[in-house]
Amino acid sequence: MERKVVKNTAFLASANVFARVIGFIFFVFLGRILGVANFGHYNFALALVYNFYPVADFGVERLILRDLSKEPQKAQEYFEKIFPLRIILASISIISVTILGFLLSSSSFDRLNVFIFSLCLVPWVFNQLVAGIGNALEKMEIQSLAIVLMGFLTAFFGSMIAFWRKDIPLILLAAFVSNLIVSFILLGKLKKLGLAFRINWDKLFLKKIIKQSWIFASIMIIAVFYLRASIVMVNYFKGPYFTGLYSSAFKFIEASILIPQSFALALFPSMARMLLNDKKSLFGNYLKGLFLILLFSLVYFLVFWFFSPLIIKISYGPDYLEAVSLMRFLGLVAIFFFLNALPGNIIQNSSKVVYYPIFSFLNLLFLVFIGAILIPKYSIMGAGWAVLLAEVVGFFINNLFVLKILNGKS
């Protein structure tokens, strides 16, 4: 089992590192070529639309991972019956985020950007369905391939457009085209997973899935809104210029947490089985996992603290040097982002998961409340403090849940 976990972690971590390196280079290129204010417009569209990715998923990916890890023979049934649901959810998400874009921005330019980027949700739901089944079957090379292709194609097409046109709507359209190409490639990988492309509209099955997946959906929706809330609040209170500054530093946090997330995803199937059969060993493995993640996080903290001026100057240029203090501070935030990646493996496999969204939502409200107080007065540093305080609160909430689960009935 340990060899398989290491292999799957290596697949996902390598793919995520490659995609993030490519994506980061692309992100930096856009930051330089678009300028701080236009870069803020670009990041507002990303931050708003990314909030609706978990709405389009609606917890189905985690449900697939949980159920097919235990009953892999049901893979075809899940694929053909869940696919129509995902298309419906993607359509609802596009409509919802477009309406929200109109409400949160008076700029027709921002509204157009939000709508164009939201189109990515349609091919994305298919890609995630195939990759999710692959993860449940512990064939994580499928998702690794999708991650690498998505990162490369988006950066390639987007960079070409940015270099020649500097047109934000067309740059965002490049992401849609890239998702679509990946969908066609994954379509050819179905046989490797023992799947055939069929659609089966089964109302009873879909009702069952929605009844079971809503809890995972609420957790993921809250988590993604939580992750992007500080960016949206900076844009609301301080405007696109400060959004560009804040996003330039916050991007490093987003890139860094993919390693613990990949580690947690690779451990998910084995933790699901251990929670049923061997809680004592699970507790030991959980502590080991936290220790390893802490070591990774300390490396990022030291890099952020000592090299932020150099990193910002080389990456984005002198126009972004106002973000140096924030980036140093976010090194501390990264430690808690890392540590909070693992508890979900246990929480989401437990019956006590039904209570978790309440506490997560309260933590989101806490972040918004603190951010609304600190951002108007302290600008981007106020946003950083709001995120840190919310992460500390989240760390205690997560581990109280884990202890309660492992010391009682799951």
C-alpha cells in the first residue's frame, strides 16, 4: 500500500508542480504585460468564477472517490448516470456566476470577462468526472495527464494572445479552448478505465447522488468561497489596482498548497478503508502525515520570509514591490494552509461530516467579518491578517473534528 501511495503522490505532485510552474510563469507574464490595474481585472474574473467550480461539481467528485474506492465495479454505472447531472450543474453555475458578476461589478468589461471564463465549466465537469473515477480506481495518472495538458495549453494559447493582442477576454477564452481539447483527449482514455461513453438518465439514481453529495458540495463550495473571499473583498473595498497587488502575492499560496493537497488525495482511499477497520493505525498515519506536511510548510515559510523582495522583483517587476511585506506575511499563512489540507480525509469519510459545513460556514463568516474591518484600514495587509486568523480558527475546528471521530464512532 505504501508503495502505491508514494507512486500516486508522485504522479499528482509532479503533475501539479509542472502545471503550477507553467501556470505561474504564465501568471507572471500576464502581470508584467497587462499592468497592475488590468491584472486586477483579470484576477477578479478568476476569483469570482472559481467560486462556482465546486457548485458545478456539487461534491460528486468526493462521492465518487469515496464510493468507488470501496466498490470499483460500479465505475461504468457512475460514469453514465452522473454525466448528465454534471452538465446541468455546469449550466446552473454559468447562469449564477454571470448574474453575480452583474451584481458585484458595474463594469461591462468585468461582466464580459466573468461570462467568458465561466464557459470553462462545461468541459471541466467532464474532465473531472473521468479524472475522479481514475483517482477512485487509484489510476491517478489520468488526472495527472489532465493537469499537465490543461496547464500547458492554457499558458500556450493565453501567452500567444497576450503577446499579440493584450486582450483579457480572449486570454480567458483560451482557457475554455484548452479545457475542450483536454476533454477530447480524456474521451480517448475511457477504455483504459474500463469505461464506455454512454449517457443514462436515471432520476432515482440522481436523487440518491444529490442526497448523498450535498454535504461534500457544501464543504467544497464553502472552502472555495473561503479561498477566494479575500481577493473579492480587496477588489470590492480597494479596487483593481490593489487586487492586482494582492493577487500577485497570494498566487504563491495557491501554488504551494497543491503539494499537501496531492498528498492528501493520494491517501484518501486508504484512509477511507482504515477508518472502517483500523482507527488506531489511522491516527498514527494521520500524525505522520501532519508532520511531513509541516516540514514542507516550513520550507515555504523560510523562502517567503527571506526571498520575497527578490522573488517579487524578478517575477513581476518593480511595479509590484508594494506586495513584498504581504508575501512575507503569507509565508506564515502557508503553514496553516498546509496543515489544514489533511483533516478532510478523515472528516469527509465520517458520519459526523454532516455537522462540518456549519462550522466551515461560520469560519467563512469570520473571515468576511474580520476582512471587512481590516481591509478598508490596512489594505492588502489587512486581508492577509484576516486569512491568517481564519486559518488558525480552522485548524482547531478541523482537528477537534478529527479527535472526536477517532475517539468515537465514525
